[in-house]
Amino acid sequence: MRTAHRVEKVRTAEAELMARLPDGALMQRAAAGLAAACADLLPRVYGSRVVLLVGSGANGGDALWAGARLARRGAGVHAVLLAPDRVHTAGLAALTGAGGRVADDPFDVLATADLVLDGITGIGGTGGLRPDAVPVARAARGSDAVVVAVDLPSGVEADSGEVRGEALRADLTVTFGTHKPALLIDPARTCAGTVRLVDIGIGPYLPSVPEVEALHHADVARLLPRPTAGSDKYRRGVVGIAAGSARYPGAAVLAVAGALRGGAGAVRYVGPAADAVIARFPETLVHAGPPAKAGRVQAWVVGPGLGEDADAVRDVLASDVPVLVDADGLRLLDPDAVRARSAPTLLTPHAGEAAALLGRARTEVEAARLASVRALADRFGATVLLKGSTTLVADPGTGVPVRADAMGTPWLATAGSGDVLSGLAGSLLASGPAARDAASAAAHLHGLAGRLAAARGVPITAQEIADALPAAWRGVRDPG
Ligand SMILES: NC(=O)C1=CN([C@@H]2O[C@H](COP(=O)(O)OP(=O)(O)OC[C@H]3O[C@@H](n4cnc5c(N)ncnc54)[C@H](OP(=O)(O)O)[C@@H]3O)[C@@H](O)[C@H]2O)[C@@H](O)CC1
Ligand SMILES: Nc1ncnc2c1ncn2[C@@H]1O[C@H](COP(=O)(O)OP(=O)(O)O)[C@@H](O)[C@H]1O
Ligand SMILES: [K+]
């Protein structure tokens, strides 16, 4: 599992460790890891042209010390000083002592660079790149050089993943001690490129509960149900799907398709699209409704393609089993009914639905995904899965890390893809795990299924995402 901590926690951990070490030791560890990562990227260090973008803080200091190491190995290193009067003096002395130089014209050196190190800002930066840094960052990105961000791509908000202005777009980010939330959450994550973590020894001083965490395949594998000799279809869990309408029967079929590959022992469909469901999936138990009369289930999914059937949402929310609400169900739900529930509730909005639930603009939700998912979880007292290029899962209250998943691909943005996800997540929910575990496992499997389906390099359909779910289970359980 990758874990990310807030700046305040990183600074406290660094201070505790620094008090036990000689001056500058931590920066040397960071610079050594950074220089090694740069050397890995270059065909050879000797003779390569390296440009350092150096801001006024310790992030610039890291870049200068790493530049000094590369200069000692024969690289031609130029530093572009964005705040010459506040530069990290020891770092600059090390660079010049190793043969590096301060650039006269940033654009000249950037035009021929092989590698650019972005040391403008790290965890101390806020508010996007400042006007003097913007043309330099653009020239770096527009050059043929590989761009390596130091700790964070400059211009992103470390704690939230927001980008309030322009940020530098890196190919690789070398981050120190722990991930920062910005490296796991869009839009900032996209600016980071590949992320490499350098251990500088602060781990034991960081809190055991991170702000954000991202599951690996092995973490997800542990959350997936596995039937035993004592299992029968009821003990494995029955998931009820209240979805579809005369207008949108396909949503019911797709939600059932996801549910059948989610590990529940049986899928019970309730609603007006029973014929379409049975025609495609004869293994489904069907009932015309209402949900309260359809028979016992261990979890409900309500909402995909539901149209205006507010009674179905009310019925399902009145049950005493876990409930997942998606799509039309989110539009029809009564917030008080959600808050009054004693069994878990999982809401699965995309940014537009989340915006409607919060009374905000969609762009605000997309820009501030972490704050939005936490606000929704708190407002409804429910687990919330916020869909998008990074999927976030939050529980209400503080003290529980938000889960971030970036397994997906933009090819998943296809009609009906969310219906497959809700069936899948509901099916996992019926098999017993906590809502946040079911939601994060579903997001990961769905993302991987999308990737596998898209591997042929052609657009994918929602049905193909569902068809790729068995391969995604195998991929997660046996990644080799
Ligand atoms: N602590 C440690 O032991 C270790 C720390 N390490 C490294 O230190 C980094 C943190 O260093 P830091 O605290 O000096 O802050 P940093 O990110 O360099 O920038 C802050 C400076 O930038 C300025 N500024 C702010 N916003 C800006 C903007 N938008 N655009 C432009 N400028 C802006 C602001 O000055 P201002 O102009 O606002 O007065 C301030 O002076 C960390 O990320 C890691 O790389 C590693 O070596 C490991 C050991
Ligand atoms: N740019 C993207 N990158 C990765 N995944 C995406 C992207 N856009 C959407 N997705 C995923 O695709 C799915 C779309 O769901 P949703 O918007 O509910 O679609 P629909 O309502 O058509 O079923 C979600 O799982 C979401 O996380
Ligand atoms: K940086």
C-alpha cells in the first residue's frame, strides 16, 4: 500500500529525525536519491546537459545538491535561479564547487537540455507557479528534456491535490520520506508523472494513520471474497439490484453484469427490466418489485437507470442491510433517510452528481476532489466513492484515510461503465466487507478491467468492461 501524509506531519517527522542527525544530513539523503534517479534516466551522465530550476527554499537546495553530484560525474549543469537573493547558499556553493554554473539565460540552456530538475517549490509551495516561473516551466516542458520534479511538481497543493493556477508537468517525481496526497489525487497527480519514493528515514516518525492511501493488487486481493467448503449461495451473499426502467433497461443489464462478477452467491434483480436481464443473464433471480417484497438480500444496489422511481429508493434505504446508491438514486434520495440508517450506506457519484448533492459547481468538485469527497461523506454520514480519473473513497469523520485509486484508464469514460461498477461494488458489499473495502476493491477491479479491455487499443464498451472482470480478478490475485 502506498501512503501519503500531510505537510504538517512530514515537517514534524523531519524535525524529530533532524534533531538526531548532523546538520544537512536529510538533504544529503534526498539529494543522493534524486541524483541516482536522474542518472538512471540519462543514457550516460558524463557529457549530459542538466538544468536546475531553483526556487527560494529547501526544494531548490535539493536540486542544487543533486546537481552537484551529477556535475562531479561529468554532467554539464546549469542552475536557473528564480530567487537569486534567497538561494540555498550551501547548495549553490556545492554546485559551483563541482563545476556547475549559474545560467545567464534560462531559455538558452533549456533549449538544449537533456534533463531538467524542477526545484522551484516542494511542500512549502502554494498557489500555483508564480508569473516569473511560468515561462521557464513551459520552456522546460516544451524542450526535448526529461523533466524530473523534486519532491512534488511545482505549482500543486501538496495536501489536497489541487492546482490553483499553472503547475509544472513532470515525467518523473522523486519524492522524499512519504508520498504527499497531491501525488495520488488528480488534478495534481497527472502533473507528477511516474512517482519514485526515496527513503530518507522519517518513516518511524510519521503517524501510523496516513491522510490518503492507495491499494496495490495484493491489498485488494486480501479484500476479495473466497468461497470455502462451508459456503452456499446464500452464505456467500445475495445482492439485490433495483435498477432500470422502461426507458433505460440497459442500465439494469449492465449492473447485473457487474454484480455477477463481484463474488456474491446470487444476484436478485428487482424492477421493470426483468425480461431484458433474463434474456442476457438467465442465472439472475428476478422479481417485479417492490424491493421490500422481493426476498432477502445481504446488500442492495439502487439507482442505475432507475428513472423516477423514488419509492424504490425509499424502500431500499428503509432496509437494514448495506445499500449502494448510484445514478438516478442519488437524485431521488432523501438525505435524512440516509443519515438515519444504521446499516452502511455507500454513495457512488461522479463529479456532476457529487456537485448536485453538495450544491456546488461540477468544476469546483473536479478541482477539489479530496475536500469534496470528505464533505459528502460527512454530510450524509455515509461512505462515498467519487468517480473520475482518480477514484476516491471516504468514510465520514476524521482519522480514516481516504483511499485513492488510479488503476483506471480514460477509456472507462463510456456510457454504462458506472452501472457495471455499482453492480460490482454492491456484489462485493453483499459478501460482507466494510463499505470502504468493497468500494475500493470494486474501483480497483473495474479500473483494471477497463485497462485489460482497452489493451487492444480500440474504444471499449461497458459490456466489455464487465466481460474483463474475471481477468481483473486473476490479475489482482496473481499479478505475476
Ligand atoms: N525539511 C527537511 O528536512 C527536508 C526538506 N526537503 C526539501 O525541502 C522542501 C521544503 O522546503 P521549504 O520548506 O524550504 O519549502 P519549498 O518547497 O522549497 O518552497 C518554499 C519557498 O518557495 C516560496 N514559494 C511559495 N509558494 C511559491 C510559488 N507558488 N512559487 C514560487 N515560490 C513559492 C516561498 O517563499 P516566499 O516567496 O513565499 O517567501 C518559500 O520560500 C521539501 O519539499 C523537500 O524538497 C528535503 O531536503 C528533505 C529534508
Ligand atoms: N478520465 C478517466 N480516467 C479513468 N477513469 C475514468 C475517467 N472518466 C471516468 N472514469 C471512470 O469511468 C466510470 C464512469 O462512470 P459514470 O460516470 O457513472 O458512467 P455512466 O453513468 O455512463 O455509467 C467510473 O468508474 C469513473 O471512475
Ligand atoms: K518541485
